Amino acid sequence: MFSKKMQEALNDQIHHEMESAYIYLSMAAYFASENYPGFAHWMKMQFDEEMIHTFKFYDYIHSRGAKVSLQAIGQPAVDFDSPLAAFETSLGHEQKITADIHKLYALAMEENDYPSLSFLQWFIDEQVEEEEHVGGVVEDIKRVSNSDQGLLMLDRELGQRLPPSPEEE
């Protein structure tokens, strides 16, 4: 078992991961309503990934003999000025999650909680990938921002995203 402070911080992270999932689901709905099925698909895949992350924390807390305590999730934004604005929001959110994971890791170090350090390392690596992927989409949208055809091609490309393999998650 870990300290009460660590348990609370891990429960807070469940909240952050659930919030992320909810934000991505809202973005998927926005893109579907704007007739960007590929962007909507990409965001749904992000939703699925965030739910996997949520359950990693959920299972980890239980594996250490502690209690999961769920928190309320606020309503996410439902409209965005453009596909670029939505993906920039996504990138900013991923950067926030990265900072949250780093704070958790620092707390685990402070408390000499070696099992949590090991557990959290996966998330540190994952966040590097998340920021790289979302940042790449932001850059791609910027490149084609003045071209409806380019945006359509990018929408189709992102619609080809496959779910992560079990080994990746």
C-alpha cells in the first residue's frame, strides 16, 4: 500500500485521464458534426486510449490495496473555431497531462515509492508519444490550412488510424 497523499494523487490522475477521454469524445462529436469523419475517428481513438490509461491507474490503485475514489467530470468544450483550434487544444491538454504525470513521478520519488516509479515510467514514455503525434497533426493542419483539398486529404489519412495493439497499451 502507499501513502494517503500518493493514493489521492493517483485518484486525481484517474480524474485527469477521464477528463481527457471526455474532451476527446467531445472533439469527436464536433468533427462528426462538421463532416470530418477522419478527424472524428482519430479523436474517438484518442478517447479509447485515454480510457485504457484510466483503467491502468484504476487497476494499479487496487493492486496496491488502496481505494479508487472517482470525481465529477466537468463539461468539455463542444465547439471549436476550426480543426486547427481543436488539435491545438488537444496538444495543450496533452502537455498538461504530461506535467501531471511528472508531478506524480516527483511525488513517488519524494516518498521512495519504487513500485509507483516503475508504473509511472510507462506514462512518461507514453506522453512523449502523445505530444509527438498530436503535435504532428497540428503541423500538418498548418501546412494545408489554406487548402480545402489538403484538409480533406488529411481528414482521410487520420481516418485510417488503427487501434493500438495490446502490446502498445
